[in-house]
Amino acid sequence: MRQAPLSIATALLLATAGSQASGTDSIVQAWPTRQPQRDAALEARVEAALKTLSLRQKVGQIVQPEIRAITPAEVREYAIGTVLNGGGGWPGDDRAASPAQWKALSEQFQAAALQATPGIPLIWGTDAVHGHNNVRGATLFPHNIGLGATRNADLVRDIGRATARAVRASGLHWTFAPTLAVVQDVRWGRTYESFGSDPALVRQLGRAAVEGLQDGLKDGRGVLATAKHYVADGGTRRGIDQGVAQATPTELAQVHGAGYLGALDAGVLTVMASFSSWTDTAAYVEHGKMHGNPTLLTGVLKERLAFDGLVVSDWDGVGQVPGCKNEDCPAAINAGIDVVMVPFHWKAFFDNTVRAVEQGRIPTARLDDAVRRILRVKFSMAIPSAVPATVEALQAPALARRAVRESLVLLKHKPGLLPLKRTARVLVVGAAADSMAQQAGGWSVSWQARDASNADFPQGTTLLVALRQRLGDAQVTFDVDGSRHDPARFDAVVAVIGEAPYAEGEGDIRVTENLRHSKRYPQDLAVLHKVAGRGAPVITLLYSGRPLYVNDLLNRSDAFVAAWLPGTEGAGLVDALVAPDAGNTWPGFTGRLSFPWPSSACQFSVHATQPQWPVGGGLSGKETRAVILPLPDPADPQPLCPL
């Protein structure tokens, strides 16, 4: 298939891109062609609005400050067109702010924006990546790794709708989700933001997520979705966050680009550029930072794929482009970035960008194209919210409970052990059993979520609380480290272990470390040592943002569940562990692995030839015979993994 001709603007950009221009044709042609679909009335409205704007007002449209660094008065003064709140950014710096407080601040920003640019509203973006996770009281769903295990596109679509409702209830319009990474190395600290290692699954569920989020966009119910992080954020060498993805153009398009094709099919209106870089392993060309790559941002995304929406940078991502600073980066805008997320340096960025346009370092045509795309997005949605600013609008507990139940993957099972009887006496061990922070993972109330406490999740139910609600307080005993009670006095032990919460960067497993969970969390192995083989079967649940090497933990468990990061609805966990009410059927375990499970501590790649369990692995819990034999048990000390 012949490549569609490049526009004059794109040709000029590519001509100045140095080594990036090498092999441009093969890079662009690796992607399928798409035809633009434009609404004549919408385009006329966009052009009419664009003509009313001065240079400073146009620049104001492309600058995105963080709410802690700007006031409504400054929105009016600089004609700012969009704001965001980062993880841990709340109205009045109050982490307990109510939906009404969020909405009140949104309305103040909106009024100021409309005074500066009549008829052109402001949009507010947030990282609502597993529910409206920045707002206290909102239901949090399983992270994407768990949703990938459900393989249920209808469920993902419904979660998108529920998330949109919660975001709209707080007066916001835009979520930076879904992540469409096809992870290649599970050391990456954002693995849990991915639906899986299969490009086809990521495409299917990514499309469903966008459809759910943007459903009702024109009547004030839906929100703008964001396909991120374009492109190959999950393909970096050694899983290093913001690192270098090494791939051929074909691999870039067919593996890492799969989710974006699904999102475009769903009509996604915004795309976020990746912090990462790309090296073309076919031509041996280093293309550098994605934020400065005109071939991929403009030549592929905007022209080959006919994406008419806006491209937003990541948090200060433009500052990583060679020759740029956080507060000054014509190169990123010229490459194709339309909205620049410059949270705290926005005033200097504003002034520098105005100056760059005046000096011709940013062509007026490029600025107009960026503003045109922003206006097209804004005019494609209803800004006033159709959702009341209530706590109830933030919540969808039944949907989340179902998602938790369907996401669980049973890796080991002793016939007849599950489900537990409604009369069972249970000993619960492991600090994670009563930790909402570990149950929800990163991006929960705050960014890394390590400062989160159970009080931050008043709507949430830990596994311990849910188990007591189901069996009765008298039937459930909690012993954090398993040292104070004799397991033989109970019908079963439920051990809940897992990773501490983390988000990007801090969640990476470094090259000097390995995937053995007990090496990083020896207390989890210690608690199983205390209860295993002491007269009661042990059911272990693992909270994690990636598959891990856990043979020593599996060998000390009679049943073992990969519970991922399930969110706020602990009742969904109990639904899988305990028999239902009379007359109802126990569903068993329906979740199946969306990543291969490692058979060694150094098996990081999703392409390992002999994983412990392949993609699609998992048991139902209804098997009549044991199918998991004791596995090789690691011995300390662990050798370093080869580089």
C-alpha cells in the first residue's frame, strides 16, 4: 500500500529532524492508513473561534498548569484553556475534599476562562486510571492488569461509564486514561496499568475503555479519554521507566501500536505522548524522546492515522527533549505536541512560547493547528455536567465487586478446599489483609499511595472487614504475623500478602534485583512459615502489580490466588473464597492470566519460552484433583540476574 503524501507542514518538520528523518517512509508505512472524518458544522465553529483569538490567547489555550500553581484570576489573565490535578493535587490542598468542593473550584476556573475567551470553555484533566482515584469516597476498580485477566470488554466498558460519572460529579471533563502499553518486561513499575502482554487483548479492552469513558460526551455524562503513552512506553529495555524502547517499525506499529488503533476506532479525542524514547532496530537509528519525534507524533498519528484530536505532553515531559527546558520547548510543539503539561513552570513557559512564535521559532501555522485541535475537542463535548456533585455519584460498588471477582486468577488449588463453608472458623494473617493501600495500589488518593491509610477510603472494604461481614465477627480472627494463635483451632488460614503500593519510577524493579517476592518482602514468607503445615489448610492471596516469582510461597499454600490490585471492594474477594447464600451457585474462578507467570526469579520477559504458567493460565477451583505439585523452592542467597 502506498503512503499517503505528507502535508507541507509535516515535510518541513521532518526535514529539520536530523537523524529522525532517516527511514521516515518505512516508519510511516508500517502503520495502516485511516481517513479523516470531519463534521463541517463543527469545523466552521472551530475556524470562527480561532479567528477571535490573539497570540497570547492562543498560547493560553496550549498551556496546562496544575491547580496548586494557578488561581482563577490567573486563568482569566493568561486565557488558560486547560488545567490538571496531579496525583495528590486536591482543591484547597484538602485530600478529603468533597465532590461539591471539587465542582466549586471547577466552576470558578470555568467562569474565569469564559471571561477571557467568551464561548471557549476550559477543560480540567485528571488521572482517573481505576475509577476517580484522586477523590476520597470514590469507588476504585481493579487496576488494568486485573481487568485484563477478566477478558471482559463489556465489563471494561461499564467501568469506563462509571468512572466518567464519578469524574463528571466533581466537575471535571477529562481523564488521562486508558494506558495502552503492551508490556515486554514486567520489571516496569507501571505494568499494572497495562491490560496484558497480548496486543490483540490490549486493542480490544482499550477500545472498550474509551467507548465507556466517552459515552454521553455530548450530554455531560461522558469524559474525554486519553490513549497513553504514545508509543511503546511498555517496551523499554529492562523495563526502565522513561527508558528506551528498542523495536523495528513493524514491531512498533503492530505490537505497541495495537491499543491506539482500538482507541482510534472508538473515537478517542486525546493522546498523551510517552516519556520514553525509541530506537529503530531495523535501521539502527536512535530517534530519541517521543515528545520531540515529529515522525511519530505528526507523520504517523496525525496524518497516517488521521487523528484529529489533541496530543498532550506528560508531566514536564517536554523538558526531556534535547535543547529544551521545562519552561521552554519549541521543538516539542513543532514535533506535534498540542497541549503542554507544564504544571509549575507554566508562567515562564507561556512567556517563552509567545516569544518563540514572535521570533518564528514556532510557526504560526503550527500554533494555529494546535489551537484548532484543542477547540475541536472542546466543541465535541458538553462542558456543563449532567451528574450531581454527590458522593453517591462517585460510587459503583456492585460493579467493582463483580470486577474483582472476575479478575482473580487461581494458580493452585486443593480439591474440596474452596469455597469455604459459611460456618467456617478462619484465621486471617498478613498485614495486607486490612490495608486499603495495598489492596488498591498506586494512583489511589495520592500518586504513589504510600501515605494512604484506611481512613482515606471510607467507601472501601478490606478483605478482613468483608470476611467478617460474611462469616461473622466471632468466626474470623486476625493475627497480623501469625504468632499469637494456633492454626489447628481453625478450619482454614487466609494469608494476605503483597507488594507495597507504588507508581511510576519508584515501582521499577532495578537491574540489581529480581522477581522473587520474598527477597523484597521477607515478612510475607515469614508469616507463611508460621502457619503452613500446622493443622489447617492455607489459602494465600497475593496483591501485586505484576506477576512475580513466588514458588516458596506457593509451596507453603494449599490454594494460591493472584489477586492483583483489586481496589476498594473486598467483598469481591470474599465472593470467590466463601460459599454463597443458599440457592446461589458458587462461580468459582474465571480470571485467566493476561501475562505469563515466571518460573524463575530472573524471568522478566513476557516472551520467555518456559513460564510457570502461560497467558491464559488459571484454575476454576472446581477441579477434582490436585494439579499443582511442589515447585522448586528458591534458596538464599539469590544470585544476581544477568544483564
